[in-house]
Amino acid sequence: MKKHILTYLSSLILSASALAHGNVELGPNGGRILEFSKNESMHGEVIFKDNQFHIALLDKDMKPAALADQELTATSGERAKPEKLVVEKKDGKFIVPAVKAGDWIIFQYKENAKAKAITARLQYDPTICGACKGPEWLCKCAAKEGKGK
Ligand SMILES: [Zn+2]
């Protein structure tokens, strides 16, 4: 019986984390945090500036990490017709061109060319949230209940 309960609990936890994309985590510069590791040791902080996404690397303590051999690819567009975005490296950040409002971006991050890719995704929703006055993709109240729109 105990085993059943444990199985049930772990499936609950799994489904909770599968839904966690609605739970926006913001970084030290107000950007959106993406998980770029399996153990919270590397993050990306996404900021939208000059019609581009600027993605800075942050270590496990959310301190800036140097951009060297890391690689990033970004894909957007329709599921049936995904479009690869041109990712550049500039001033220690990855630069990704803007996408249409509401589009998802799928990122594939690699520590170096030989490393296994980590997938992170975000939906670019620039609609302004009535509660925090920030764009939805950076909404601070997503985690809270009774979010006012
Ligand atoms: Zn909000």
C-alpha cells in the first residue's frame, strides 16, 4: 500500500513540474530564467532589448558566467514547420532575433560542442499583465493564484 502512495505522489510531482512553464522565474536583471542544466548549475537569463533576445549565462548562484565554448540553437515557428533562428554571440551574450507575439522558442544549450544538449523553451507573450504591468512572458504573478487580468 505504501508503495502505491509513493508512486501516486511521484506522479503528482511529475505532472506539477510538467505544468511549471506557467511559473515564471525572473533573474537578477529582471529577465526570464531558463534552465540550462540538469542540476541548476547553469541558467540563461533572457532579456528583450532592441528587438532581440539577449541571453546571458548565470551560474548556480545566479552570478554571470563567462560565455566561451557554449553553444545555443533556437527554433521557432509552427510545429509542422519549425524555423531555426540565427543565434549570435555578442558582448558575452547570445543574441536571438525577435519572434512573433505568442510564438514559442525552443532553445538547445550545450556546455561545449561535445556536450549533451539541454532543451529549454519559452513562449514570447508581450501582452501586458493587468496585475504587475509587466509583459506576460516576464509576469511576476504567474505563480500566484487569483491572477487578475
Ligand atoms: Zn503579472
